Amino acid sequence: MIGNNASFLRHLGFLLFFSCQLSAAFGQDLTPKYSNEFLNIGVGARALGMGGAQVSAVRDVTASYWNPAGLFGTTYKYEATLMHAEYFAGIAQFDYLAFTTPLKDQSQLAVSLIRFGVDDIPDTRFLYDANGALNYNNIQFFNAADYALLLTYARALSDKFKVGVNAKVIHRNVGKFASAWGFGLDVGGIYVHKRLTAGLMLRDITTTFNAWAHNADLVRDIYSQTNNEIPLNSVELTLPRAISSVSYFWTLGEKFGLTSALDLEMTFDGNRNTLISTSLLSIDPKMGLEVGFKNTVFVRAGISNFQYIKDFQGDRSLNFLPSSGLGFILNERIQIDYALSDIGNVSETPYSHIFSVKVSFEKLKEEDRKYKGWTY
């Protein structure tokens, strides 16, 4: 077992080194900082109520997104979840669906689907007919949507050390005007020691590639008339990022429990508007708390997205995104979670209501749960 762990760590170290070299090689000018941002929104009302601090705290089916190694926190043979959220006053729709099940004794599989889209966008290219008359019947509508399919495999290397990997297939489309296909890999690990859990998530570790194909003929005339640049087929790159995390579970008497979590999200593509920002490394912290009563009712809070905002006088102030949430477990198998972001309009981001439902079947026996490592 020790030899296998050492071999895994060597390969993981090589991948991280290779990814950092790719980041430096491509440079800031050739690679957009905010590629595939829909995959950074987050999933699950529990997680979003805790400010997204989940890399070490997650222990259910949503781990396939946050940290695939966390799938070993599931205590049921089958677990599925569904989430819906709306952003920008309901203009954009975010939907998430995931399912996980064990494979033999020390492996776990999961599949997840994410969609983020804006529907019924008016196409006004033919608003004026051939005679120059305004004709609203000529308005057509199209959708712009981003999709991601995550195929997850996790394995327990010991009762304390778990690893997992995501293979991501990405499809993005803007009506009939443009579409893209992409592929990438995530690698995650978790170390469990009693009530303390440490986690590491390496997103887009091999750099995620999106190949864009534009149907320029549909917009060539309009773009020429308005002096816009005709779009060309291109490849968009999403550079690697690393998220380190630590969480701890506290016992508060016989009926209450407290989970505290801290995530540090690190990017390597130059200065970003984050709490810690340098030309080599930017760090965005996320902090979350969850208080549980009899492991049935939960109250959550978190803060994330620290940014410096300038006012009209040029003065800077530190801004952040607060969140809160509630969770209920019904009949031990159905969990309903709710999250509210931006309480009291403390930050500049409008608040959002987020709901998710998790359904579990066939609770694992105690002996089948030992290798998973979570004892609380």
C-alpha cells in the first residue's frame, strides 16, 4: 500500500509541475483568465450556503464536483441530487444533476451534468424587411448555453487517504452562430485524521481545451456594416488552479455538531482582484460553518469572493459575498437544502435563492463504511 501511495504522489507531483509550466508557457496574453467560468459557480445548496468551502468538508454526491475524493463520505449505496438556481433576476438558469454508487469495496463512481444557459434571446437581424419596414414578426429566438458532463472515479488508498479524478466533457453553444467542444481533467485528494480533514483539488490539471467553431456567414454582413470583427475558429484554454482546504468537526453536547471549513483557491495566471494577489499567484479564501441538530436540521453560513472595490473618489474598500442556508433530512433518505447569497446587500452582487434535493437509497452497513474513513 505504501508503494502504491508513493507512486501516486510522484505522478500527482509531475502533473502539478507540468500544469504550472503550461500556465507560464501560454502566458496571460494568449489565455483568458475567465474561461469556462460556469464551472466555477458551484453546486449544491449546502455548499453554496457555506460559501463554497467544500474541498475538505464535502462528503456526499456533490463531491464529484467539489473534490471527487470526498465521495467516500457517502453512507448510502445509491445517492442522487438535483439543483436549480436562477441568476441575474431569472435571466440565466443553472441546473445540476448527479448520481453516485460504489464500485466493489474501495472505489466509487459518479456522473454529473451541469447546464448554465440563457434562453429565448431575440435575434433582430431581420427586424427590418426588404422594404425597410419594421416587422416584429421577423424576430427569431435562440439559446446560449454551456454544458458539462463529469465522469468521476474515486479510490480509497487507505482508511485515511482518498483520491479521485474527473474527466470533463464540455459543450458550449450560442444558437446557430457558434459552438465549442472541450475536454479536461481534475484530480482531488483527501486525508482524514479523526475529526480533521485536509483536502486538495487540482482543477483543469492538464489545461482544458475548448475548440470553437463559428458560423461566420450568418453574421458577416451585419458585422461588416457595424465595423465589428468577423469571428474566427479558435481554441480557448482554461489554465490549472489549485484549491487547498481544511475542515474540522466539533461536537457540541449530545445533540449538536459543528463543521468549520476553510478553502484557499489559488490561480497562477497573474494578478486577480482577490484578497491576496501577486504576479505569480492569487489566493481567494472561502470560509464556511454548518451547525447540525441531531444530524437532521442544519444551519449554515459562509463568506467568499473577497474583492477590492473602488468608489467614485478612487478609495478602495474590501468587499465580500456572504451566504447562509438551511437543510433538512426527511425520513433519513431525502435531504432538502436552501441557500441565500448576499445577505443584506453587503456586496455588489444581487442575492440568489438556491434549492437542491438529495435522495439516498440502501444505507451501507457499518462494516462496509469502515474503509471510507469518516467516523462522525
